[in-house]
Amino acid sequence: MSGQLLRYLGIRLLLIIPTTWILVTVVFFLMRVVGDPITAALGGRLPPDQIAARKHAAGLDRPILSQYWDYISGLARGDFGRSQDNRAITDVIATYGAATLELVVWALIVAFAVGIPLGRYAATRRDTAPDVGLRLFAILAYAAPVFFVGLLLKLVFAVKLGWLPVAGRASTSVELDLQNVSPKTNILVVDALLYGDMGYLEDVLKHAVLPAIALGLLTAGVFLRLVRINLIQTLRSDFVDAARARGLSARVVTRRHAFRNALIPVVTVMGMYIASMLGGAVLTERTFEWKGLGYQLTEYLQARDFIAVQGIVAFIALVVAVMSFFVDVIVALIDPRVRF
């Protein structure tokens, strides 16, 4: 690995720190604008003296800069705070984060499986009826609210046709049995494999289909348009003309020479759209009662548990920053021009 590449990656790695710091700082002060979380969560349900005692125990009656320092110091130690029921947010992340990770992975598979081949197909048939239809599909897939798409999928494939389950990560009996798997990962596909029952694996996969499609189509439309536009531009390049001049067929030129270069912008924006997927996961999990981190976040919002909300959002910000770094690594390996 060249020194220039190492220097580029080192700078990108260091940028994780200020990026995450800015995000968690904004979240902290926005939460304080709403008011102190103890009063927001328990006001009207406890007498004022008990609320004051809880605020004092949590350090919320101290100056805001002191609270901010404690918050940042805790994050540096891996402490994301505690919820109103005195549960560590790290435990919440460990329990529910695996479900969100599983959903995002399935959605990415859908996005790549749909967006990239269709984008390539549209580029090779530019301005024909299939191309116009696919461009319209891409716009609709990106513009349609993920919860609306989810509700339509449930209505058609679960309620009307009865092919797939309506909601949940697995059937109740399956989830109960998978609680006893050791070692337990909270990723139900993995747990079902560890359990060794193919019927359980089939049940888990069926429950994942509709949420993955609803969330995956959000990004598939973007990938389709990016691949189409960049592949069309790449097919006009000099090196592609040179490949054609050597007598290579259009299929070989597209597959071996143009397609790889057209994928570079897709990889570049992947980190950004993983962030949008995490946002979409909140609505998707709520729509399909997929009990992941997004579902739990909405539960804390409804309970006005702003400390828990703050901790989960801070964790998501850290994940987005780290994912952006890994995308930079992949892009630097694919395209050396980004190092300059």
C-alpha cells in the first residue's frame, strides 16, 4: 500500500472524530431545547420534589456546559447514557441493533439486486420504451414514502394474497425458541442456522422479505439512475472507443471496460444512502413491527425519554461516520484519482 494512499486514509480516519463530535453536539443541544428529559418524561406523574430529586441524581440541575462535558466524556468511554427505566443504552443497542443491522443488510441486497442490473439494462437501451419505464420506476421508488410502500406491500402480499407474514421478525413460537440459542446473536437468520431447524430459517426469511423490499426500493431507484447515467457517459469515453476499435463486441466492452468505471459513483454515495437507510429503517421497523433500534427509538420518543433518544442517535451518528470511512477506503482502492 503506497504512502500516498495511507496518508489519504489516515486523514479520512481522523475526520471521523470531528464529524461525530459535531453530530452528537447538535443532538445534545437540540434535546436540551426541548427541556430537561426528567420533566418531559415524568411531569404530571410524579410530585415536584421527586422530579427535582431525580434531576439532581441525573445531574440535570447543573450548568448546561457541565452536563455537556459529562455527556462527551461518557461517549468517549463508550457510555451512551441510561434510559428512564435505568437500562444502559449500550444494552439497548446490543439487543436491538442486531435487528436493524439485519434489516439494512437485506435492504442493501435488494437495492443492489434491483438497481444495478436495471441501471445497466437501461443504459444499453437508451431512450427506448424500457429505458423510459425504468427511469419512471426509479423516480417513483425514491419519491414514494417508505411507510406507504410498506403498507401497500402488506396489503397485497400479506392480506390479499396471503403469501407472506404481515409483521414481525419471525413467528411468535419461532422467536421464543430462538431465545434459547447459544451463542445468541440477535440476528435471527444466524440464530436459526445455529438452532439447526430449516423450518425456522424459512420462517425468518419470509418475515424479512417485505421489510427488505420496502426499504431497499428507496435506494434501488438511486442506484438505477446513477448506474444508467454513468454507464452512458463511460460508453462515450476514449478507452471504450479503443476497445471497440480492437473488434470487441458491445457486450464485452460494456461488461469488461465500461461497467466497472460506472460503479465508482455508486460506491461513493453508498455511505450517504446507508445513512438514509438508517433513517428509513425507523419507519420500516414501525410499519412492520420489526423490533430493531429504529422501533425502539420511536418507543422512547413516545415515552419522552430524551436521554435514551440522545444515546441512540449518537450511536447512529457514529455508525454513519465509520461507514463513510469504509466507503472512502473502497473508493480509494477502486479509483486512485481520489487520492490526489
